[in-house]
Amino acid sequence: MSEQATGGDFKKEYSRYVWFKVLFIVTFAVLTFLVFWVSLCVGTRELSVAEVFDYFIKHVQGVTYEPRTQEYFDDKIVWDYRVPRALFGIIAGAGLSIAGAIMQSVMKNPLADPYTTGVSSGALFGVAIAMTLGFSFGATGIAGLGTVTNAILMSMVPVVVIIFFSPFFRKSPSTLILAGVAVSYLFNALTSILLVTTDEENLATVYRWQVGSFTDLSWGSLPLMTIAVVVGIAIILPLSNKLNLMSLDDKDAKSLGLNSEKLRILCLVILSFIAATIVSYVGIIGFVGLVIPHMVRMVIGSDNRYLIPGSVVLGAFFLTACDIISRAIDVQAEVPVGVVTSFIGAPIFLYLIVRQKSGVW
């Protein structure tokens, strides 16, 4: 009788354990949906949620307006500028957060983030090449296809280098992190050489890209990044149980049938490509991939079955909210969203460091 009671208590406790995690994920999914609509109201042209919703629905239904009327311009502002920007914030926040969460898991390092392998340094070098030398694989200009292509290709170079040299060293987390740091310093040095030879205008443009900005985003910025994030999540989610085993020593994981080295390389490739496509359009947005996974772990634990979707929804909410704050501060100049994420993320990260003694990681 006591054993049955104990089993029943265990089931109830486990149900509460699962439902709390599900509630967390659902709550931030709803908050992300709400903050999406708020994002469409913020800008140089003030619109209410009701007006934005009306323009959104009518545009989907195919309603058009007389050119050069106020309704025409409002519809264009909402649909051509604010909707893609809000969607980009949601998808980029989700992508950076899941990349950070998995990177920390496979590297077994709380300081790992999506840029650990040198993705950001490589992308910055690609942008610097396009801006200073005028060399690109497509249209020129910071908003052009050439700059984006340069950033994506160069951001993947550090990953290729690490994979190429991986047979020559033990593919342990510490070794891969050190390799990423070495490649990052190399690309930073090359970028510095290019920037000291360019003019003030190009220097300012590269700097704005370096701190992360959502300016000049359009519908054309969404497809590649969306595909990368969605495909990446679709591949990573089924591996959640295997990623949980990554917390063990590699030898212990291997005794359970897991090849940690191969899984680690696979995750690095997927997550690096996700981060590469995001930074190629908006630049280096800091602290999202570093702080968000820690916040989720504090609330719902380190089980990747819940950590991954929890990081996705909280990251989407956080980055979209930061974009709203950046526009609310100054609708004309628009403070770069990367500045806001760093300003908010830094004190949160300091708090997490203090809490780490209590077993946050």
C-alpha cells in the first residue's frame, strides 16, 4: 500500500515537473505573439494596436489604397518595414538562443555562445572586405547581396578550418574552444588591417554592423535565415536526449553508445550556420545566445527536451522586446538593438555569475 502511495506521489510530482516547464514555454510563446503586435506600433508614425491589426488583416485580404494617401503610407509602413523587422527579431532571437543553448551543452562551458567558433569574426571580415576593397560575390553595398554573401561565406571559414584540423587533435570541448579563439584573433587582425586603410564613412558603416542593428531590414532578409533556423531546430530537437548525455564525460557517454565527438562537430556546423545567416544581415548581436539559455536553466532546468524550446520562445521574446526599446529610446536615430541587448544582458549575466555558486549551471 505504501509502495502504491509512493508511486502515485512520484507520478504527481513528475506531472507538476513537466507541466511547469510546458507552462513556461507556452507563456513566453504567448508573450512573443503579443510583443510582435506591440512592435508594429512603435516608430516615427504612431499607430494603435487596433489600427495595426486592421491594416495587417486588410493587406492579407488584398485590400489596396489610393496612392499617396495616409492609408497607403500607413499600410506600407506596417507591411513593408515593421512586419519583416518584427519577424526578423523573433526568428533571430530564437536562432541565437538555441545556438547558445546547444553550444553550451556540447562544449560543457557556461561561457560558450553562438560566436565561440569565430563565426562573428569571420562575418565581420567579410563585411570589411566588401566595404573597404569593394570585392563581393554579388551586389555591392552594406544592404546588398554581395555583403551578405561575403559575411556568410567568411563566417563559415573558421568552422571549416576547425573541422579540417580536427583529425589532428583531440576533439574535446576545450580544444575546440581554443581553436575558435585562435581563428577569431586571426580574423580580427585581418579586419583591423582593412579598417585602418578605409575612410570614415565605411568605418562608421562597419561599426554599426559590428554592434548589431535592425535598420534597413526587408522581406528579402527573411527567407535564408528562416530556413536556417527552422531546419536547425528540426535537426536538433530529436537529438535532445543525446545532448543530455553530453553532460557526461566523453568516455562515459561512449559507453552508453554515444559518439560525442561526431555529435559535437555536427552541432557546431548546424549552429554556426544559423549564427552566420543571422549576423550576415544584422551584425553581431551580443548576449542573446549567452544569457537566455542561462535564464531558462534557472527556471526549468538543463533538460534539453525543454531547454531548447524554452530558449527559442524566451529568445524570440527578448530580442523583439529589445528592438522595441531601441526604437522607443530614439525613433529617429534608432539606437542599435545590439547596444540594448548588451546593456540589459550584462547585468543579468553578472547576476547569473553570482548565482552560479548555487548550481545554476
